[in-house]
Amino acid sequence: MNALAATSRNFRNAARILGLDAKIEKSLLIPFREIKVECTIPKDDGSLVSYVGFRVQHDNARGPMKGGIRYHPEVDPDEVNALAQLMTWKTAVADIPYGGAKGGIGCTPRELSKSELERLTRVFTQKIHDLIGTHTDVPAPDMGTNAQTMAWILDEYSKFHGHSPAVVTGKPIDLGGSLGREAATGRGVVFGTEALLAEYGKSVKDLTFVIQGFGNVGSWAARLIHERGGKVIAVSDITGAIKNPNGIDITELIKYKENTGSLLNFSGGDNMDPNELLVHECDVLIPSALGGVLNRFNPFTNKLTAFLGVSYPMFCIINSLPSPLSFSPFIDKRGSFLIALI
Ligand SMILES: NC(=O)c1ccc[n+]([C@@H]2O[C@H](COP(=O)([O-])OP(=O)(O)OC[C@H]3O[C@@H](n4cnc5c(N)ncnc54)[C@H](O)[C@@H]3O)[C@@H](O)[C@H]2O)c1
């Protein structure tokens, strides 16, 4: 089941529980606007390359639409649609006066130079500038994008509309960004985990954590867990995975990754098979890369099922996409918890 089918199914289930009128249910599943643009840029070697960019504006009933922009090779219209829909539910559940949107470009950002990324971002902005805006649709960073990406969008947008710092969130502080924004999502993951642990008289201290993804969200979550005395015993990113049963020194790992661009061969841990990460025994598993990694088609489901039988496993799903609902029953059966931060 693809991301859109899973997200829509979850919404239909929720609508049924809420007793939502069938017409409202149907209209809420249809996005307000779907934008697809071709972004052609010169590469540094002078050749031309083209990428497809999307912006899906799902719903603005509660306020301007809001949602991240993702740069990833697997970005496709259905995924962006699903993520835009989830943004509508997210702002509504948090009672923030915004709607939902999401965008993305199908590209591999680490294979592009900084100037190529800048050109791509500026061309994308040129193509969608008339359809975004402070009172219309406000983009933000997501996977593969960051404060620098937002600064380029802000600058390009301002060429058409005048200085408009509020057109994006997650921009650099010097350009009007908010203090704490960079850490906010990872911090939210830790707050959510702490709140649930507190219900059971536990705390992050001395528990073991496995984190998939060591970008903005994963590395901030790791840093805050480390500061609180939790043991991060395995982490992975696109370059590979490392483990240390005694706990990884996250401060040192962040420095190492900044210097080498990789987690591999870090002296404070051992390299491990990244596929083993999701089934590595731990108290809390934090998948902070792509959504949908825990599903019945995962080749490691059997091991994962066994893993779920350990004493206090807990999943903290921080990706915007929830794992398919069909996963929940056997999580529930084993007394594990799924914190789905949509
Ligand atoms: N940044 C935010 O504020 C924010 C807000 C809401 C939700 N999210 C969600 O959190 C997740 C992570 O976002 P981010 O901003 O940290 O992105 P990021 O680009 O900063 O980091 C992503 C990390 O995942 C790693 N990764 C990619 N593919 C992987 C794979 N197959 N196995 C292991 N690691 C892999 C990358 O190497 C990188 O370390 C995304 O699903 C995003 O939608 C982010």
C-alpha cells in the first residue's frame, strides 16, 4: 500500500470513529491544489538537468497552508499528497490556525553541489511563487532541506513580492528565523517520549535508544537523549550504521560526522549492518528517516516480531507518515507503544 492509500485509509477509519458526514469525509480527502513543475538547471559542468518538483496544498479551511519541502529521490505525487494531508490533520490536532501542504523535488541532494542546490531551489521558487505566500502557503524544511534552502526560497520569493521573511519558517536566525526551530522536531520527539515514560514511572536516563536517521531530527533527538543520561546504542544514516552497547558519545559523533560526512568507522563504536538497526534490541526505537519503515513487507518482520517480545520495547514514530495500521495489533499485543507524531 502506498503512502497516500495508507494515509487516506487511516483518515477514513478516524472519520468513521468521529461519525463524520460522508460528504465532509470525501471533501477532506480531496486536495485543494496540486502543483507539478519541471525544474531545469545548468549543472556545474555546463550540462542541463531537469527535476520534477511538487507542491500539494491540501486544505486551507483553518488558515494558510503549511508544510515542509523535501528533497529526496523517492519524492512522488502520492507521497507529497499524503504528507500534505497529514499536515492538515497535524495543525488541526495541535489547534494551530493553519492548514496543510507539502512539497518536494525528486532529487538526490548529496549528489548536487551547493550551487546546483541553490539553482534548483531558486528555479522551483520561480515556478511556484505565485501560489505560496504568508497568507496562502508557508513552506518549511523537511528531509534533505534546511535553513539554507529556506533562505534561498525567501530571497527568490522576495524578488517577486518584496522582502517577505514570513514566507518560510525554519530560515536562519539572521533572516528572521526563530530561536530553537532547528532543534524543535527532535526536542518534540524527546518530550513525547518523556511524557509517555513518566506515565510508567520511567525516565530517559539509563534506557537504551536506537535511532534510524541522523539528520536534523535524529541527531537532535540523540543529543538531547544523551544530555539526559539515556544511552543511544545504535544509529544509522544513509552512509551506514554504528553501535556501542555502552552508549555512543553523541557529542563526539556529531563532530565526527561534521568532519567526515559519515558515521562509519567512528572510533567510539562498531560498524553494523544498517538493515539490522530496526531489529536491534533496545527500549526505544526512533525511526527518523523516511516514513513507512515499519511494515509487514519489511524483510526483517520476523526478527522484528521477536524483538517486539522483549520486556519494554517502545516505538516512537516521528516520521510524518504513520506505519500502516495493520502493524498496530501485534505491537499492541506485546504491550509496546507507538507514539505516532503525525
Ligand atoms: N525537519 C523537521 O522539522 C521535520 C518536521 C516534521 C517531520 N520531519 C520528518 O522527520 C524525518 C527526518 O527529517 P529531517 O529533517 O531530520 O531530514 P534530514 O534530511 O535532516 O535527515 C534525514 C536523515 O535520514 C538519513 N537517511 C536517509 N535514508 C536513510 C535510510 N534508508 N536509512 C537510514 N538513514 C537514512 C539521512 O542520511 C539523514 O541522516 C522525515 O521523515 C521528515 O519528514 C522533519
